[in-house]
Amino acid sequence: MAHKHGHGRERIQFANTEDKQEFSKYPTKAGRRSLSRSISQSSTDSYSSAASYTDSSDDETSPRDKAQVNTHGNSDFCVKNIKQAEFGRREIEIAEQDMSALISLRKRAQGEKPLAGAKIVGCTHITAQTAVLIETLVALGAQCRWTACNIYSTQNEVAAALAETGVPVFAWKGESEDDFWWCIDRCVNTEGWQANMILDDGGDLTHWVYKKYPSVFKKVRGIVEESVTGVHRLYQLSKAGKLCVPAMNVNDSVTKQKFDNLYCCRESILDGLKRTTDIMFGGKQVVVCGYGEVGKGCCTALKALGAIVCITEIDPICALQACMDGFRVVKLSEVIRQMDVVITCTGNKNVVTREQLDRMKNGCIVCNMGHSNTEIDVASLRSPELTWERVRSQVDHIIWPDGKRVVLLAEGRLLNLSCSTVPTFVLSITATTQALALIELFNAPEGRYKQDVYLLPKKMDEYVASLHLPNFDAHLTELSDEQAKYMGLNKNGPFKPNYYRY
Amino acid sequence: MAHKHGHGRERIQFANTEDKQEFSKYPTKAGRRSLSRSISQSSTDSYSSAASYTDSSDDETSPRDKAQVNTHGNSDFCVKNIKQAEFGRREIEIAEQDMSALISLRKRAQGEKPLAGAKIVGCTHITAQTAVLIETLVALGAQCRWTACNIYSTQNEVAAALAETGVPVFAWKGESEDDFWWCIDRCVNTEGWQANMILDDGGDLTHWVYKKYPSVFKKVRGIVEESVTGVHRLYQLSKAGKLCVPAMNVNDSVTKQKFDNLYCCRESILDGLKRTTDIMFGGKQVVVCGYGEVGKGCCTALKALGAIVCITEIDPICALQACMDGFRVVKLSEVIRQMDVVITCTGNKNVVTREQLDRMKNGCIVCNMGHSNTEIDVASLRSPELTWERVRSQVDHIIWPDGKRVVLLAEGRLLNLSCSTVPTFVLSITATTQALALIELFNAPEGRYKQDVYLLPKKMDEYVASLHLPNFDAHLTELSDEQAKYMGLNKNGPFKPNYYRY
Amino acid sequence: MAHKHGHGRERIQFANTEDKQEFSKYPTKAGRRSLSRSISQSSTDSYSSAASYTDSSDDETSPRDKAQVNTHGNSDFCVKNIKQAEFGRREIEIAEQDMSALISLRKRAQGEKPLAGAKIVGCTHITAQTAVLIETLVALGAQCRWTACNIYSTQNEVAAALAETGVPVFAWKGESEDDFWWCIDRCVNTEGWQANMILDDGGDLTHWVYKKYPSVFKKVRGIVEESVTGVHRLYQLSKAGKLCVPAMNVNDSVTKQKFDNLYCCRESILDGLKRTTDIMFGGKQVVVCGYGEVGKGCCTALKALGAIVCITEIDPICALQACMDGFRVVKLSEVIRQMDVVITCTGNKNVVTREQLDRMKNGCIVCNMGHSNTEIDVASLRSPELTWERVRSQVDHIIWPDGKRVVLLAEGRLLNLSCSTVPTFVLSITATTQALALIELFNAPEGRYKQDVYLLPKKMDEYVASLHLPNFDAHLTELSDEQAKYMGLNKNGPFKPNYYRY
Amino acid sequence: MAHKHGHGRERIQFANTEDKQEFSKYPTKAGRRSLSRSISQSSTDSYSSAASYTDSSDDETSPRDKAQVNTHGNSDFCVKNIKQAEFGRREIEIAEQDMSALISLRKRAQGEKPLAGAKIVGCTHITAQTAVLIETLVALGAQCRWTACNIYSTQNEVAAALAETGVPVFAWKGESEDDFWWCIDRCVNTEGWQANMILDDGGDLTHWVYKKYPSVFKKVRGIVEESVTGVHRLYQLSKAGKLCVPAMNVNDSVTKQKFDNLYCCRESILDGLKRTTDIMFGGKQVVVCGYGEVGKGCCTALKALGAIVCITEIDPICALQACMDGFRVVKLSEVIRQMDVVITCTGNKNVVTREQLDRMKNGCIVCNMGHSNTEIDVASLRSPELTWERVRSQVDHIIWPDGKRVVLLAEGRLLNLSCSTVPTFVLSITATTQALALIELFNAPEGRYKQDVYLLPKKMDEYVASLHLPNFDAHLTELSDEQAKYMGLNKNGPFKPNYYRY
């Protein structure tokens, strides 16, 4: 969905074919699409609908046509309704409770103001959690202007609360394509203020600056990019020799990866299946396609609740891991007739084919935890001999002529984004990583970073982790001088070589 | 809630103090309240709201004041709207897919019609799953009249579908107390038809017959009772020498108990916590009060998803089991300050006191999986110095003067009934047990059962289990003649002595 | 093996056919054979060989022919070598460290001397753990005379240590059949001392008293019996109306059962397989025959270490439990070709047939955790076309003509007794239960127990458990008066009804 | 132990201080010491003692002084007793059954003889498993000469069996230091044969060639090195610019690492503790120091069997993983008083200090799964106020003046090598990796490998894994052309980028 819109936007805006190609190729070896990238869907479907009850659609006027001013007389923003600020503030406060790592960072670094002088233009989902990030950046000395990376995901009340405190925010839920780029433009193109840092999620902001205001890059000290897609674009630019500032790829940091994939999916597979189908896991025969981090998370959880899980793999190393972890490794076609649940986690396409869908037993549940909605060949199910019956939100029964029903969840889109929620704790890790990446790039001495794409230094990755340990009342052990010397380590880390697998 | 209404109803109807006492004492050593008993809540909160979209409340006329007739010209029923029958039929068909055990029983016993001649009056929740039971009873030869055991739990469309096929149903969602007893009366007190079997859930129907139509018992061959409360009432009657027909306690059959408690709670604790709080389980410190079947289920699931679980117990045997299963056994007060989640599963009251609530840390989640809403001393939280803030359906923040928030779920009522759903598979086991109990009592030779309360014979318990094995493609092994002889067993069971612990 | 000897002994001693029948019928519905009953094997194979290094067999003189006296001048005993007492004392001290429950009982009851006046004759395995029991009984006021229930299991040094402190012990490792009964006789038939309590393990002592000194029963207040076999004999006597004193069946107490079966087997299946075959569990395909407590323990452990486990069952209830716990339920013949390991836990015979052994794949490991060595049809493997090759102690390769090897452990006898050890903690639970049963029977008011077989009162079962909780630093919660009243419970227990399943 | 001998050997042989330094520095950041490196201990302690019963030490003549000839008249070998060949052959055959991957490689590559022309000199443990490797190399066309990398680990019968088939083997159990180097020399320095490939385990062979026959390297196409120590030496040489041929580090291949550390330790921690202490795991409080792969393996297994596990860590990322996996993260001193078992897995030294040993409770078990015997400060326990009591092989009680006992296993050396065994399956993975590395280096086109240390190409790592999948009856899925294109992958792999974490 997000992807389709992405193409849509690009098609509308640019005639230049070369440029289009540069940005529209999907990463060929992409890992898992960033949760943050697509959080709009989950936000729309569940959380934000609960949180935004003031957001009744009686007000049809476009925010662009409204004249709004906050209680301080400031009007440098464009949100749905500045009067929703109070409700949004409460949402931010609730989020703060689960983002103590960020609050802690705020406190630790507040004295030295490591972002003093930073002028950050940001383009991310605008949610309560993002607000905690933005207000942390401000507390550390930065000036920020912000817009949304997704036309659906903005929590209007939160945007209002930010605008009320003086952050120039340009975003609302339900923007048009034109609104989307207008908002980005208003963030970048403003009198008397020029960004020297970019925080992007998806690459649209970066793209826009490249196309419209390339001179901005003269002052920009770095780009921090969150998403698989955006990172891919940056690598493309770098390969093409067109990247003109250092960029930090925060998507691939260890901590973020483990939480987005292994730990988060371990819980969301259960949640997503339960909310949509009320299935009882005990004794269910489940096949999980793909035993990467996402597959490992799904398998662990399902097995733990009594499902009988087997997996499919193309990679013999992952397959051998599955064996040792107690999962039978099978070909999908060998087992498809017996399965109660089929879950795809491959990053590939047509992993579940129409031929296999034809052979499933009555009541089989099919869903996708992988990266795109093509893992299951859903398109093949939209054919005249099959009947689709929507039985709940996100749940379709596909009915074969003989009466057999297959239960398709979220039309093959990502189950965990469509049908479950992302815990604030996971978002806290992402946001903390972003903040540290900004601090690092902004303060790095000349020459440390060149015009290339970098991973977050391991030491900062470790710092992100350490900020989250108090949530668990976890107590780290410190090396003695003698031990540090014996191990050849600095007492403050980093503690592992770069190739360490965790 | 259900309990309060129960008392309410009794207070209104009866002047006889002695009778009241007999029925209103809560079971002192009750096990877990039957899920079926209270399913209304879960049905109301989640499933039925999805399933009953035709049930718009534009029609304010009481069903008692409407003249309705089904397409066969029959008017011996009283439902919300007979025109909803088609939608209800689809719901029943969907339920049938997950109740293959009952369908299988229907097929196996259809030829011999073991309930031919049975006239069953039933008082249960009226849901799609119940409809599958009722239609199975009819297929086996019985005549049925049915009413609801709960004023909120009726799925109106399902009631309509039953009425359409000719089952006299008297029930709708949102009955008044008066309606409730009127419906029961219409089932029992009908010209030219007299019940010879009773299927009850909660004991209200039995109670009514005792009070109003005691002569009915002359023809009744037996009562099948589903709920803890109803079973307790029967044992009271029996002790008092007033039970005048055999009764079957299906609440305490092994299969039902394991599913209602251990297996179902293993899944619903995760579901209930996730739907209400989006909590991430990994690393959370959880204390579970009580290590009975419910506690065991909760602990298993939470530990499996990475929570760090400790338990409290009064019984040293259960405590020793907890030790061996890898849980620290603590007193609540020792750990209360560190806990992220507190879960009660004791069947006792004031297990979590105000003093302990005062000492919880900010953000601590408190909920109840036990039998009543007094396990947590919620009443003590309704005091002026504390602020209650409803943040979502079923989720309250209780705010202390210093800003500390405790997250209370479902106001201390049963979490799994309020905030998660009961899988059809569990209901299938209950319904199958009920059907077999009816068949057994109706066909038992004179003298097998006296005026007492019986447990289902182990052999039938085993039969219920065996009917559900095909769901798992499970293949039972049969004893050879030689092996049966060696073991001193009948090849068809029962396979275990009565005291076997499973 | 032990069983065969049992028969042997009886055949030698008794001409009376009727009596023989009474005792030789194997329990038809026996639960699991008591670990203690057969501990001789494990003791012989592993632990005692380590512990008894002073026990070199250079001394071939029969203890019966030796004149020995302890340092106090006492000679009322018969052991291998009284000079080994010091080494034995150290063994007892080490055992005491893991039997703190018994030590604690010793301390708690020492003041009141609840066994003052008790004259206990005992016939059990004589190991360091038993010594801790005996010395506890003495500390509580009892006089004891002791003999061995197994001709192989005596730890000579421990027997010496007991004799040194003045306990008349008659036992050594490697007794002949004749020695065995001579020792029993010396315990019972002694001038100026007549037993008033019997502690038996296997029923041989009881049997001897019945046959030779029936008048002893006039003074005996009760029998405490430990083993399945002995308990079965007692029930036979009771049925036949020949039981003339109360007897306590300690084999079937909850705590003992759970530890002997579920918890102990959970660990010993891994230990037994590892010590014999060095197998790597990860990814191994294992079929466990029988999903009772023993099977549940085995399955849990193997699954936890990455084996892929399926089960066979005859009982649909246990089969349904296996499904919910995540194990496929199969017939052995369906899967036998794929299995890496086959484990029997049924209590039945010929569960693994020659035909199935023929179909196993090369290298398949076969072993028995059930009650007798007939679960696997080992006899069928002793045929000319198969070659047996002993590759290690307790490990045979059975080689088919085509070169296929099946790995048979312990010749089909109990794996955990033959190839692993029994933790002292398990023995502590047994010993504590025995001590409490003796106290209860000795102190019971006239009339509480009749000439029948009793289970230990639940309250004492709970007491055994509570004595073991300090090992785990477990803290029990106490009921408030209000809570006890609400639950209808005594604050000190018992806390559960008798039928509670745990 | 092995380490000490290593130093010993070097001290004896070389006067050149510079050379000594180069080789004697222990890796400062070493990962886990290779299992193969030290397998001698496990082999000595358990397996080989079972397997080598013909190895009675009645023959005191040094093999160097014996004239032996095999049945083909060949005398180019030096083993303990050529007549033991038949027994050794059987051992090899048994090993072949669990090394089907290697047999499969033998079959697949036998036609093309990829090692035709290879002259391999090898220095490894000489066990049945190694024999399967050597005979595979021969089957693939190589000529081999072999010696032992450890003076204790040779299985004499296996060496005899190899010599009997014509492989020049120079090795026996119980070599002196002088024998050790003499054997190496006899392998390298032989008339009319010059090695062109080296397979080493520990670096001693490589070292010898460097010192004595540097000209050999003119013909050598590559070195394959197995151990941490040997790999470290190679990196030192490479850094110093002295490495004159390509070398392959097989120690750090993914598959080998996961099996040596995570999977193997998951099982061996249980085995090692059980064999030495007969501990019951259920409910035991355990602290595991270090949550790397070894620690993860230990924690998983212990938790699965009911232990209550907490961990210590210096690295916040690993600590956060522990939290999410459900383990409390503590400092050792905070919990030391309560622990039943303390396990070190850090690779560091003095992780358990004397001060902490002083505070342990009576009966606490202490052991080491890490890399050297300095993790526990065992030296501090060798002080006059403490009494050491050896209670079993590998088990010491350290007794404090107040009677407190701490149970120290294997004197702080590696538990899994000292007290448990290494499954053949793990050795199969190592051996297959070695064979593939030899094939790769021998056949690599000019220029592919330079004078540097390489990791095995990922594709070959995947091939090793794929050869082991049939053991599990695992079926890999193949990419379709369309899918391979979509993913940008070759259908035959490699399937993952180099940085993939698995």
C-alpha cells in the first residue's frame, strides 16, 4: 500500500526518467521493511482510532486553507486543528512513560546541549512517540521543522501539541499527494532558516531536497535515514557518486534489527492471529516459510504455545538451525494439505502459489509476516470461480466452488502492521538510535565521515542498549582494569568486533 | 456483574427467605467459574459486536410486543427480529466448521436417534455455538425449547435462525429482569408439551421449575448442569434431600476443566494483556498469584514469551510444583515494588490489597484471571485521593497524588472474559459434553442414576476427547487383546482409574 | 531383574501354592514401579561404584561367618566390614546436605519425640539416604532394626556406619537368596525386642512376618509400604480379608508421584540417553509411547532441547493433552521408519514389536522408561539371524543381516534406573513421606485407621512438600482469617479437595 | 592442561625468543577455544576409555622402538600396535554411521577426484572421526601423512586401522614431548614425497615446517587451520608479513561456530553437571556469567529444565538480549549468596573471585564453560585454611573452616570437555568443513587467494550445512527462476550477505 503510494507520488511529480529509476527500484536484497516505515497502517487500523476520538470528520476544510495560531501567537505550522493540542499532550505524556530511555538521554545530555546549533528538518511518522523524540532533540539544543512521511499516519492531536509548543509541524492525517509534497516543501523552504541536519524515513524528504534545493546540502552535516527503502536509495546515490553528505543507516543497527524482527514478531504473530481469528494455538499444524529473524520469532512463539510448527527454507544454514531448534524442514507442497496455518516470512514473492492455495484444507489460515504483499499470490485469488467474503475487518474468507474456505488475513499484507500493534518500547529503541545518530553526525570532527553511508558505531549501538536496560532493572557488570587489559578491551566498550553475530 | 444480576433477579422474584438462602450462597470452595457462564461479557465486548452488525438499535419495540412468524407460519418463539435469520444461519455455519466433533456426533448417532422422545428445555447462552448444539440434539431425535441464561449474551440473529427452523426460542439481547423470567416461563409452561430433560447453565431454569412447576419433575429423567454456580446449587439441594431427579455435573469433567482452565488461559492471558495494553512481554517482571490450573496456564505462556515470572501460593504442593517448573515462589509484598504486571488466579478475595497497590511502581498493570472481581481490592481504589482515567475500553489508569499510575484492566473482573475471546474449540468440548450427558441420562436404565449429582462417566469423557482428536489429525493406538488382558482393561476404555490426575 | 529374583526367592522358600499366588501376581493396573524399589540397579551401575571404592572384593568371607563388634562393644548387626564405618559416615553427611527436609523434621519433632516407644523393623535399600531416614527415626525416639530389600543395593560402608552407631543392621552387597531371608529373620526374630511398626519396600519383610511370625501383628500398629509391588500385595491381602493391621500406601502420594515420574523422568531421560549414546538431541525425531506422567516428563525435556517429538496413546484424553502440548499423536507403525529414538513409557507389554524393530532405520535407539522390560519385545531380538554386539556398558547394537544396527539400551530394562542416577532430592521426598507415615500410624488414636490400606492424609502430603520448600528459598503465603473463612479452609490446610488433580 | 603442554613443548624446542613470542601469546580477544583442540580430554575421560579396552598398558615398549609392518608389508607408520587394526576399523565404521555428510561428500566427489595430486600432511586429534575424514580425502584422490596434535588424544586402535590401510600415521596415546615432535617430523620429512597441502589443528605442524623446512612452502598451495590458537598464530604471521601461502580459517565458519558453541553447549552443560553431581535441575537458582553463544546455550537448556537462571554481562547489547529472553541481568555479587550453581562463560579471567567464593552458600556448584581455567579464581582456593576433598573424578569439595562446602568441577577447566562428550555430529561438521577447505584451496585458480588468512566462502559454508540436512530428513526449497531474479540471488547460493547474523 505504502509502496504503491510511493510510486504514485513519484509518477506525479517527476518527468525525469533517470531520476525515477534511481528511486523507484525496489531493493533487490532488502531485509525486512522497517516497521516505522509502514506504521501508518497499524496506527490507522487500531491505535490511533482509539486515541483520536476528537478527530471527528465534521471539519472538511483543508488545513492548508485554515488560518491557525497557537496560544503563543505563533502560526508557523499547519495541522488539522490546533485546539486538539491538550489531548495530544496527554498522549505524549503517556508515551513518555514507556520511553524512559529517551527521557534519560534527554536528562544526561541536557547540560551539554550536544545539538546546540543543529537545525534539523525531519520527515517521519508523526505519532506520540515521535513527539517524544522531537522534544528530546529540542531539549538537547536543536531547532526542528517536521513533516509526515506517510499521508495516513499522522496523529492530528499530537501534531497540534507539537505546534502548540512552537515546533513548526506540517502534517495531518489524510493528506493528498499534493499536500504531502507541499508540507515537505514548507519544512525545507523557509525564510531565514536553513537545515543543517536531515532525519528521514523513506527518503522522500532527501529526494525533495536533492531535486529542488540541492544547495541546501552545502550546509548539511549529515542525513539520518530510518527505512530500508530510504537506505537503499542512499546506497544507490553513493554508488552513483551523487551522495554529497555523510549518511547514517540506522535501519541496520543490531538493537533495532533484533527488536523489529526477532523480538517484536515473536509477540505480534500471536497477537495478529488471535485478534483476527480467535484461533486456539494448541495443537495447530503451522508451516512458517522462511527461518530468518522474523521466521525464528514466529516459530518460537507458536511452538511455545503448543502449535506444531514446520518450516521451509532455501538456505541450508538457516535450515540446519531450524533442525537444531526442533522444527521439521519441509517443502511447502509436501505439507500444504495438512496445515491449519500458513505464514510467510521470506522477503520473496509467490512463496504461496495458487496451486498450493487450491490444495489447502478447509479453514486454513494464510497470512504474511514478510516484507510485501506478494509473498502470497493474492492476485491469483481474485478470479471469478472464487468468492470473497469479508467476515471481519482484515479477515476474508475465500470460498472455492466446492465450499472450501481459506481464511486470508490482511489481504496478504503484513499481518503485524495490519492486525497488531507495535509496542512503544520498540519505537523507543528506534527513536533513541535516531537521536544518537544525529548527535554523532552533528558533532563528528571533520573527516570522520565522508560522503558515504555509515552504520552507527558499535559503541553507540551499545549505548542505545544501555539506555534501555533500566526498564528491566538490569545491572551491567563492569570490567576491572585487569580484566579489560586481559581482554584487550576498553572498559566502556565497544565490547565486540564488528562481525559479531549476537 | 452476572452474579449481581443473579441476586437481583432472585430478590425481585421470591419472598421466601429460606429459598433465597439456599440459592444465594456462593460456593465456598468453588473452582473456576465456567467460561460458558459468563461468555456474555466477551461476546458483548468483542465477537458479537463484529458479528451482529444488523443489530442496529433503531427498533425499540420489545420483542414481547411484536407479532412475528417464521416462513413456515410458525409463531411459537420470541426473538428480536425473525428477519435476521439468514445472517444468523451463516454464523451457525461458520461455527459448525470449528465444531466438527459435534457434527461428527450428529452423524454417528443420527441413525439410532438416541434422543428420540426426549423433550429438552434448555437455558444457556444463545450463540452460534449453542445453536450447533441445539440442532445436534434435534438431529438426534429431541424436541427442544430454549431460553437464555444471561440477559446480554444472546446473538439475536442466531436466535432468529433457530426460530426460523422451528425451534421455539425465547431470548434476545438486552432483556430486562422481568423479560428474563418471562422467557424461562414461556419455555417451561407450554400447552401440550412437557419437558423430560433439563439442560441448565447457572441453575435459574432449574430454580424456576422447582418453584413454579415442581410437578414437572415427575417426568424429568435428569438435569444437566454446566456452571460452577448451578452445580453448587444442585449439591446444596442434594444435601438438603430436595433433589428429586438425577443430575449430571458436566462442569468438572477432565476434558472441560483442562480446556477451560489450563489450555484456554495459557492463550487468553497473552491475548487479554496485548489487546488492552500493547505490552511487550519480553523481560517483563510478572507475579502470578496462585499456581492452580489457571495460574499454571498463565505462567507457562508468559515465561515462554520471555517474561520473568514468579508466583505466590498458599498450598505447599502447588508451590513445590512451581519451584520444579522454574518459578520463584514469593510473598506478594516482597516483590510488589519491582513488578511490571500482577495477575490474580486464586479464587480468593483481597489477594491484592490497597496497601500493595500503593506500593506498586508507576505503570504497573493489574488484572484478574481468577473467579470474581474481588481478588483485587478494587473497591479500595474508589477513594477521593485517587483519580481514575479511562484510557481505553476496559483499561483504567488509577492515578496517585504523586502522579504514579497503576493500569487496572476490566475493573478487576475476569480478564479473559472481558478482554479476549473464547475459541470455538473450547465451546465445542463443552457442548459435546453436554450432549453426551443428555444422551446418557435419557437412556440410562432404571436405577443407574439416583436422585444425586453425578460426574460424567469416564468413558464418556474419553469419548468427548476422542471426538475432538480428528481436529488434530491425531491417531489413537488400539490395545491388542493380549495387551488389554495384561493391563486388565477393556479395549474401548475407560483407560484410567477415577483418581487419575492427568 | 529384581522381579525375577523376587519370584526366585518365593519359589525357594514356600511350598504353599496358594500363598505363592497371592504374592506373585503382578499388579494388573500398576502405576509406575517405585524408583526406590529398583534403585539397586542404578546404585550398582554408577553411584555406589564411585562411592564404595573401599569395597574391594578381596575379602571373600561371608559376613555371616565373621565375628564383628563395633567400637562400643556391640555385635548385634551383620555387615560386610564394620571398619568401613568412617567412610560411610562421610557419605551419610554428604547425603544430609541434600536432605535438609528430613533434618528439619528431625529438629522440629525432636523435642516431642513422636516416635518414643516405636520399635520399627525396616526393609529398604540401604544407602546413605536411607541412613539419614533411619537416624531421623531414632532421633524422634524410635528403636530400629534394619535389613535390605535388594541383594545388590546395599552400600556396605553406610551399613557399617549405622552399625557403628548402634543400629542393628543386617545387610551387605551381594547377598545370596538365603542370606536375604536370613537377614530379614535376624531383624524380626530377636530376643527381648518385638517390632510394633513395619517399614517395607517390596513387601518381602511383611510377607516373612505373615508366614513365620503372624503373632507379631498383635502388637504392630501399622505397615508403611513404599513400592508398587508391595502396595499391590497389601491390597490383595485387604481384598482377601487377611490384612490384620492398618497399612499406609506412600507410593501414591501426590508429591512422591510427581517427583518419581514427571520431574525425575524429565531429567533422567536426557541423562540416560546421553551417558549411553552421546546423542545430540537437536533435530532428532523421537517417538514416545505413552503420554502419562513419565511420557509427559520425557516429552517436555526432549522438546526443550530441540528434538522433534511425537507420541502414541491409547487413551483419548491423554492424546488430546499431547495435541494441546504440541506433540503429534501417531501410531507407532506410521512413523517407525523415520524415528531416531523410540522410548516406551506405557506400563504395557510388547509396545514395540519385532515387526517394528525390523522396520527401524539404521542407528535407531530404542529404550524403555516404563515399568518392566517387556515394553520392548526384547525376547524377539534374541534370534539367530540377529547379531548382538555390546558396544558399551548397557548399550547393545543389534545387527540385522543387511548390516542395519538398532541401538538397544539396558536390554530394555528401565533406562533411568540402569543408566542414570536418582537425585538425592527425590529420595528425600520419599524418605520424609515414610517418616511422616510412621509418625501418623504410630500416633493415630484408636479407630482412625482400620485394617485397610490408606493413602497419606493430604495434610501430611502438604507437610512433606512444605518441608522441601526451603531448598528453593520458596516463601509460602498465609491465608488471612478473612480469606480462610471466605474459602472455607483451615489456615493450615489441607488446601485442596482429595480429587484435586494438581 | 593442553595449554600448559603447548607452552611446555615450545619452551623445550626453541631458544629463539622472538619466535616464541610470536607463537606463545594467547589470543587476547579469542572467541571460544575450539572443541577439537582439546577433545583429548573428553576422549581420555570417557569415550576412548570405553572404546579402547584392548589398550591395556602391559606393553611398555615405545612404539618408536618397535618394528611393525602391516598385512600388506608396509612399514611406513608408527603406531602403538598394528594388531589392533581390526578393532579400530569397527570404531571407524561406527563413526561413519553418524558422519553421513562426509560419506556423502565422498560419494559425490569421488568421480572427479578433486584432490587428485594433493599431498596432504595433517596434524589433528586421531580419532575414529578423523579417520573418516582422512579416508574421505584419500577417496577424493589425495595422498596423506598424519600425526597427532595432542599427546593424549590418539585412539591407538584407530591409528592402527589407518596404518593397516596404508596411510602413514605417526601417533599414539601418551607420547612424550619428544615423541610429539618426532612424529611431526616423520610426517613432513620423508624421502620422495613432499606435501603440497597442510591441515593443522593448533599450529604446531605449521610451526615446525616454518622452522625446519621453510622450503616446503614453495610447493604448498595452502594451510587449513582448525583451532582458535592456530588461527591466531596465522593472523600474527600475516600481520608480520611472514605468511607465505594462503590459509583458511575454518574455526570461524558459521556452521562450526553455532555447533561448537550454541548447540553443543546447550546439551553439554546439562550432561556435564549431571554426570558429576547428579543435581536435579528443577528449581535450582543458577547464575550464568556471560550471555554470548555459550552462555545462551547454557541458559536455554537450564531454563528449559526448570532452573531459575539469571545472567551477568558487561555488554549492554547481550544484556538486553538476555532481558528479552527472560533472564534477569544482575551483578554476581548481588546474587552470589542465593545461587545453587555458578557457571562462567565469558572468556575473561577472575570472573568468580575468592571473595565471591567465600560468600557462596553451602553446596554451591561452581564450574566453567568458557575458554580457560582462569575464569574462576581457582588458585585462590589453594590456601591453607581451605580443605580440598576429591569426592569423585572431576569433583572436588572445597571445605571452609566453618564446614561450608563449595563443589568445584574439573578444577575450573572446561566442564564440557572434561565431564561430557562431544557428539559425532559436531565433529562431522568440523571434518566436512576441513575437507571442503582443502578442496577449495587446492583447486582455486591462481590469484583467488593471496598470502593471507581467509574465511571459508559462504557458499561452501552453505554446502557443509546442506550435506548435513539429510541427517534430519530436511528438504530444502529451491528458488524458481523468477524468485531468484526478484531476490537478486543465484539459485545455488550464496543466499545471504556476508554480514548476515543468523
